[in-house]
Amino acid sequence: MAPAVSPQLDVDRLIDDRRTRIIVCCGSGGVGKTTAAAALGLRAAERGRNVVVLTVDPARRLAQSMGLSSLDNTPRLVPTAGEASPRHGTAGSPPDAAQEGGSLHAMMLDMKRTFDEIVEAHADPDRAAQILANPFYQSLSSGFSGTQEYMAMEKLGQLRRSDEWDLIVVDTPPSRSALDFLDAPQRLGRFLDGRLLRLLTAPAKLGGRAYLRVLNAGFGVVTSVLTKILGAQVLRDAQTFVTALDTMFGGFRERADYTYQLLRAPGTAFLVIAAPEPDALREASYFVERLAVEGMPLAGLILNRVHRSPAARLSAARSLAAAESLQPADPPNGDQHGSEPPARAVRAGTEPHSLAIAALRLHAERMQLAAAERRLAESFTAAHPLIPVAEVPAQAEDVHDLAGLRVIGESFPPGS
Amino acid sequence: MSARDTDWEGVRLHVVTGKGGTGKTTVAAALALALASGGKRVLLIEVEGRQGIAQVFDCPPLPYQERKVAVAPGTATQPGGEVFALAADPEQALLEYLAMFYNLRHAGTALTKLGVVDFATTIAPGLRDVLLTGKAAEATRRRKGSKHVYDAVVMDAPPTGRIGRFLNVTAEVSGLARVGPTRSHADTVQKVISSPETAVHFVTVLEEMPVQETLDGIAELAGLGDGGLQAGGIMINMVHPLVLSPDQLRTAASGSVDEDELAMELKAAGLDDSRRLAAALAAELTEHARTVTGQRTQRRRLAGPGQPRYDLPMITDGIDLAGLYRIAAALRDQGAA
């Protein structure tokens, strides 16, 4: 059977389509997700869209290169015009027909501040102050494992409602597993809205009567176990917090549901980012399947950091054989029957050798790597034949300026 | 060849962290193998519920139970060792803890059904961490008679971004009960983690962000626990052997490879279309040289903190057991185990 061929993902068509209002980049950590999101945002802006990139944890120098030394939970304008790196020559220069009215903003999520702002916006000052000072709130707003994901979605909702940008690119949090991003907001909502927390807070609200009922239902044991493990103070803080919060807005679950619906709305497109490595592609597969189950609109897969060769016609085997033929013969006093192949000395770099031998060996290595990557990509395609894929070549150096981002943007393959 | 000096004599709990994508789990598994050689018993613990160890050792998903997953290679004079693995789970650990302190084993199932365990670990994220680190500390200290059950414990810990919070046990549960078993449990765990018996190793690749996270992580350790935690080695993963001489590297990085000369040699090697091929290979050389130059910069930065550094080979054909043993051998050869 011939290997399956994926449809080509046309990134430019996606970002040029004015109906696309939200692009969510997701994928496991270490695949270049933040860089890809920034490159998408820059390219869309330079093709005339008003873009904001919401990022969660950018590399410091990447942030600086976008003119964003102060990333403070507010979208900042990225100065994109007339800045080209001489190193990249013509590639990576801003387009001549500058901008056509596009613009790029970027912001970094401050999850605690976002949470604080929700509280401040919805409660009167006294109550807000009370909530903000609550120890349970403090640990929830900075420590809970779903808070970052939740706040990223909350911020996305805010940006969308403000209608100041016609395209929002979201770089999702570096979760342990990419799936956390879908689950965490609901998990937090469910938790804050949950039965146990309600029961614990019941006494405070109903003056004790419900508490008796709880006791009868056997929850006394539960409370006592929790008190033993957590201490009475933690439970009291949690109770105070939920009671204060409850009057503020109609339940966390509704808020989580709202953002969840936003993700499913027309105009949202998901891009799964992966590197051609087993773990990253396994995560990508899970994510693709999960998005389908949830009815989320998946635009395609960006396969990042793919190794290619400008001399792909020269196979690894022929390249190695050619290198071998250029290799000077072993010195006559060497042990000709030894098990060490003569190539070993060259590989270890201990012997002077011609540049051609090095070039041929490096080429063979690159071809082997490319073949391994292709096999991985093919197994993804075999399982998901309908998912469009765009391959982005590996960059030789870390990307930390706009020119570097442009080079990535330019390397998105054109549609078929 | 029996008594070898390694860089981590006296360390019994090895915490392995690293940025996502650097191969943290693979290196943790290889370290466990390396530590096990010479007839030792080593426990490898994972704490993130990913079943990464099962994937690395190509075995069925691990239960919450210590089970043997691999043997370390022996030699003519040395017996092989054993690696056990455990997928630690906060829920199970909490039930175990309740059973230990309150004799509440039977209530356990009911508590699980009601979601109490989930609730408790959600309401106090620090509790979750202390249960997981507690499991590693317990295994490290466990004795049978006068002897330790495990010669060493390796923990595949959370990524660098979260490692400080994860290991700062006492501070994490400071909001919890000020007295009582949770607190004294946390204090015991912190004592193990802060002791010279514990070292925190960092896995990185030679790229800017993972290196930055490694440097930040090492700096962070000094301020954790009671008087800082011991930084361990820096495991530099996926290292390519050097192919170019320093001169060749400079020439290639500046993009001034002599294509005519290259074409002549390619022709001598019997390759067709040598001019076009030379141009393509020159471009590959330049790209390679720039990558290597960037990696050298990162390598210099890693030398900053003065921690021992270990080079681990790039396994190009996918990590299988053979690859794992190769990385373990590299760790041993360089004195990490």
C-alpha cells in the first residue's frame, strides 16, 4: 500500500479569510508552539489583518524582539515596519507593499491579575478586597493546576468581546498534556460549583440547619477527615471564599461553559502544532481525536522543525559510500582485522579529513533523520488521513527577532 | 573494577527535571539503569500520571505498585542490577497515608466515591505534591532490617518550570494545618529532600530556552527548603559528535565554503552533477555549522553554575531499549553513576 498523503494545509488562506476570528495553537511542550503562534500573528498582520497574539510563556528574547519588554496582561503594539535583519538578507524583510492597514499586538497572560480583574469587575470594592485577601483565593489564583488554562480562556473571551481585533491568535499554556487545556477550565468550574464545596459552605449560608442534614448524610466523617488532612483553617477559608464569590456572578461553570462555546463557534480554528517526534505526534493524535469528539473546528496540523535536504536525490547510503571512497586508507601498521570500522576516527573528529567527507557524512545523517521523521509523519497521516498538514522546516538557529519570525511565516507551504 | 568513584557518592534520591521535549523521562530511566549496574536495586518513580516509564521500557501501563521493569547489564566480575518502577498517584498515596495514620483503609473507597480525595488535593495543591514527594522520600528511607530496600531512587519529576514549587514542600503546605500529621509528614519529606542524600539533576538540550530554564532552575534551588536543595548534574541530551574541525566550522558558518573544491572531491568520489550537489551540500554545511555555533554558545552558558555536565548521545533511530542502555553507559562512563 502506498503511504497516505495528507491534504496540504493552506495557512495563508486560513489567515486571509476574514471569517477566521480566533486561531488556537495547541500541542505539547517543546514543539515551538509559541514561536509558531507569533509567526502566524506577524504574517497575518503583514497581510492586512488586525491581530493580537495572546501568549502564555514566551522566550524572553522572543518577547524582547517583539518590542515587548513589558508584558503586563495588556495588548501592546508590536512595531513591525522597516526592521529587517541583515543576516537574513531579503528573506525575512518586511513586505514592500507595507501592511495594507494591518497591525500586530501581543500580550502575555498574567493569570493572577486576570483573575483579580474578574473579581474586581464583578464585586463591590469591599467584597473584592475581602476575596483578594483570602488565602484560599490566593492559592487558587496562582497555584491551581487549571487556573492558567482557565484564565487564558477568560482572556480570550474578553479580547473577543472587545472586538478591537479581527484576529486573535492564542498560544495555549504549556500543559503537561495538551488535553489539559480543554479540560481544566471545566474542571475548575465544576470544582468551584461542586457538590462537596456547596455542602461545606452550606452551614455558613443557612445558619446551621443544612449542616445537620449534612451530618445525617454521613458527611460528618468527610468533614472530619478533611479537617484532619487540611486543617480547619483551610476549610474555613474555602467556605468564606465560595460564599463571597457566589453572590458575585452566576456560577463558575457558566463562565467556563461560555468560553467553551466560544471555542466551538464559527470563526474559531484550531491548529495542532507538533514536532516530528514520537511523543509530540502521539499528543497531537490524542488532541485531533479529542477535538473531533468535542466538535471543535480543527484547521490542521503544523508539523514544525522538519528536516529537509536541498540534495534529497543523494541517498544516505550513496552519500556514505562516497564518503567511504574518499577516506584515506588505514596506516599499514593498523590492525586490519580489528572490529573498529575506520569511520570511527572521523566521526569522533580526531583525525583531519576533507570537507567533502564531512559534508557527505552530515548529509547522510540528515537524510536518515528526514526518513525517520517522514515515517512518523506517515503514521500520523495513516491514522488521520483527512487532516491537512503544513510542514515547517527546522531553523538552524533559535528565533528571537521579527526577521526570524518572518522566515518561518514565509516557509508555511502554499496551498495546493 | 568494583569500587568506582562517581560524582554523586552518598546521593540516594535522584530528582530528574527538564523542560518539555528534552527527554527527561528517557534520561531518568537511563540514570536508573546506570545506577543499578553492579548488582544494585533502584526504584524509578514517575509522578505525572503519563505512563512515560512504561513507554520507555516498552511494558504495559504501570500500576500503583513497585514492579521490576529492567535488569542492568552485568559483567564477568559484576552481577547485573535491577530496576523497579512505580507510577505514583496522589489519590492512592493519600489513601495509603490515611491508612497509615488514621487506620481509615475501609473509609477509603467511600471517600474516593464521594470525590473527597480529588477535592482535598484540588483545594490544596501543595498536598498533592507532598503526597508524591512523600512517596519518593518513603522509598528512599525504607529499610528491611538494617539495610535499605533500594540502593537509589530516581524520580522523573515535573518539568523545570514547576520543579521549585514541587520540591518546596514545607512552604507549599504552610497554609495547611500548622500541627498534626500532614505537617509532620511534610517536615519529614522536606528533611529528606533538603539533605545531601538528594540531588536535583537537569536534563537539557543545547537550545536557548531549555538552557535558560536549566540556569533559572539551578539558581532557584538555592532558595528552597531548609537552606537550599543540592543541585545535581546537567545532562546535555541529544549531543551530536563533532564532525568539523574548528577551521572548517568557521568557514562553513560564515557561508564561505569553497564550492569548487567541494565539487572536485565529490566528482572524485564518483558522484554525478557535482556542481549542483556541491552547492546543496555547502548550504547544508553552513546550516549545520550555524547550529553547532549556537550550541557552543549554549554550552558555555551551561558551564556558568559549575555543576558537572554529562553529554548524552543523540539516538537518531528512535529510543528503544538498546538506545536506553547506550545512554546509561554514557552516564556511567562520565561518572554520573
